[in-house]
Amino acid sequence: MKKFIKWFFIVMLILVIGFLIFRIFSYEDKSVFDDFEVTEASRGAYEEGLNVLTLDLKDKHSDNGYFCAYSMFYVEETGELQVTVRYNKSAAKYTDRASTDDLDFRLMVRKEDDSDKKDGRYRGTYYAPVSVEKKSRYGIYEYRKLVFEGLDMTAEEFGGNNVVVVMTDKSASDTDYALFFDRQFVHYAGQPTGTYDLSKSDRQELEK
């Protein structure tokens, strides 16, 4: 009996440790949609040259913790911004939505700081994604690769703006502030940006 109890606790300990390792690994995994996506817009502008900006996001998750954004690219020549968001499937429960299909993400750009925010209003210019690709992993997380167009800013102008990803209801307009559930700053005005070096496979795809 004592041997049984001993092995029972050993097995339970192994299972608990294994579960914790799995959760840590899955939480840290940001390999889904982490690369630059070649679009028709960037392919059309490639012959004239592409200046693709990238940066490490200082805010690693949103204000309320409902999602995290990562892997952001901005193409100066096309005014195109790409960013990936990851969220737990339980985000539907936290936002009182029937499913995560009812959730949407917008991009908000503003020049001034956020000190005048009132009544939950995130003031700025809003953009809806023109392309959304989705994946699920680990039975817990969902990922979306978001592509926005029309920002039309030089690299210098981009550097002078605050850029925010907002989680909202898919039916919300840009003024339905009650349906704005969460936000994450993905770029602060004055934050240094880097230049993304196109890979060999990127160039091959762009030349098609």
C-alpha cells in the first residue's frame, strides 16, 4: 500500500510538472504567423524597392490581457501594416460573446498621446483589416494574421505615431466605444524601428 501511494504521488507530480511545462511552452510560442507575408500590393511595388520596417513590441500583451500582438511589419511604399494577434478561446466568455468569431480587431493610429482618453474612447484614425488568416493551436489559442492597408506614411511619419491594436465586436463601428474590449500599443511615437531584410524565399515570392 505504501509503495502504491508513493508511486501515485510520483505520477501526479510528473503530470503536474508536465502540465506546467506545456502551459509555459504554449504561452511563449509565437511562431504562428511570425513571418512577413508577401501580398499583391508588395509584389506590385517590389521592382521599385521595398522598405519594410519591423520592431520589437514593448507591450507584450493587451491592457486587460485578452490578447497579445506580435510580429509587426510596415511597408512604407504600400502603406501596408501586418501584425499577428493571439488570444485564448476564453476571450469570448470574458467579452460576453457567443464565440470568438464575434470578435474583431482594428488598427488605430494617432499622433498625440493618450492622455485625453475619456469614457473608454480610443481616439485616432481606425483601419479595418483587408485580409485575415486564422489558425488554432494547442486547443487553447487562436491566431490571426491581420493585414491593414491605406496607412500611407513614410518611415519617419510612422515613427512619430502611436499605433494600437484594438479588440472589438465585429459589428462595432469606430465610435461604438462600449464594444471596444481591449487594446495593445504595438508602437509608441519615437520608438526606434528596424529594417526587415527580405529573405531569399521572400524575394522569390515577390518576383512571381
